[in-house]
Amino acid sequence: MPSANSELFRLPEAAVGILLILPAILLLLSLTLYPVLYGVWISFFNKHSFFPQQTFIGFDNYISLLRDPEFWASVWRGTVYALSTIALQIILGVAAALLLNEVFPGRNILRGIVIFPYVVPTVVAVIIWKWLLNSQFGLVNYLIEKAGLVDQPISFMGKDWIMVSLIIVSVWQFFPFVVIGVLARLQTIPDELYDAAKVDGGNAWQRFVYVTLPQLKSVLFVIVLLRSIWMFTKFDTPWLMIQGGGAETYIRTLPIYTYMRTFAYYEAGLGSAMAVVMFLALAGAAVLYFRIWRREENL
């Protein structure tokens, strides 16, 4: 029989549960919340990236950003890059998912091929595309010249085409994410909805607009939100694209500019201020996005 002392010191079940998950919560907070708070703290200092010297300067780093033309240019480039790639990923991903949802010979093989770009390491994907788009021996220039579309090779890595090339590479690499999400939802749509639409005389386009799209609404909401966050903060693909070329300033997005300020100019305080601005912008956009979604849901 349990003693009176053991009964006295027995903890409630809720307290036991909290104690059991407390180590995991502390680890999660130490890996996520602490770096964020430290980054916000450093943004108020004039701090070297490697040396311990730091001086409190208040909001001077944020004021410097507002006066920095390159900061606003990087924000603009990042916005163009993110919006363009997201729109093309959605269009191409939905179209591919609709095709792969149909029944035809070799469908399963084609589904595996479509996912291939998403599993290729970013560095490999960028190297392959830089070879394909090379102005001297690239396959793309060879094909469009043979087709008579251009008289001379296009400098895809030059200042006029570097952003287009970056968008092409990013769309190719990440549109399978859209395909996976949309295709999974398409396979759960009841056939009875399409049968009813056919009975009412709806053609293929009307069935897509009035049956398929409403069923994809929640999935597309999550996809757009995630892709917006990931593409606006994308660093590796733009960074690898500018290596070995002379047009790096034309695709210097905000994450790259933040990295350069922090590790090239050794201005950790200013780099942290940029990271805080980026975080606040994304958080504000996410809140606005959720409000628009809820408003549409209530209509």
C-alpha cells in the first residue's frame, strides 16, 4: 500500500504532463525564440560581425536602411522575384496536377519524373541550368538559334536576362511542391460533383471553375502562404546564380544584401536590422493574408 507521504507529494496529472514536455519546450525555445530575440537586440547596436566591440545606437540602423537606396532596390528585386516565381509555380503546378490526375498509360512514371526537380540539390540544379543557359556552349542558345528565333546568342547571365534566368531556374526547381499538394487534393474530390456538373451541361472549363477551383481553395491558400515565405527569403538559388558572373547586383535580393552587410561589410547590427525588417514584413503579409482568407470564408 502507498504510504501517506507518497500520497501527499503525488503531483496532479496535468503537472506531470507539463514536466514531461518541459525539456522539449525549453529546447524549442532555445533554438527558435532566443536567436530571434538576440537578433532584435543586436539590431540596436553598432556591432562588428566577429569582434566583440559593440555600441548602442538605438534606431540608427533602421534609419540608415530607410536612407539606403540599395536596400530598397533589394526589396524591389526580391518582391519581383517572389511574386513572379509564385505565380508561375501555381499556374504550372496546377496544370501539371490536372494532367497527372487523368488516367493514361505511363502516368505513374510521369508523376515520378515531375517530382525529380524538387529532389535535386540546389547547387546541382543551378550548375546544370547555368550550363544550359551559357551564351557560348549552352543547349538553350543552340536550340533557339537553330530554330531561327534569334540571330546571335542571348547572354542569359547578363544584366538584361539574369533575373529571367533566376525565375526560370526557381520555377523549374520548386513547382513540383505545388503539383504534390494540388494532386493530393484532386484525388479526394468526389466524382459525383463532376457528374452533376456534366448533367447540368457544364463544359470542361466550367467544371474546372465551379467544381475544381473551389475544392482546391484551402490547399492553394496554404501553398501560396508557404511559397511566399520561402521565395521571399530564398538565399541559396540567387546566391549560386551570381557566382562567377558580373551581373550579381541585378539579382541581389534582400536576403543576399543582408548576408553581404553582415559578413562582407562586417556590420552585424545593420544586418540584424534588415533581418528584423524582413521578418516584420513577412509577418504583416501573413496576417493580412489570413484576414483576407477569413473574410472570403465568411461570405
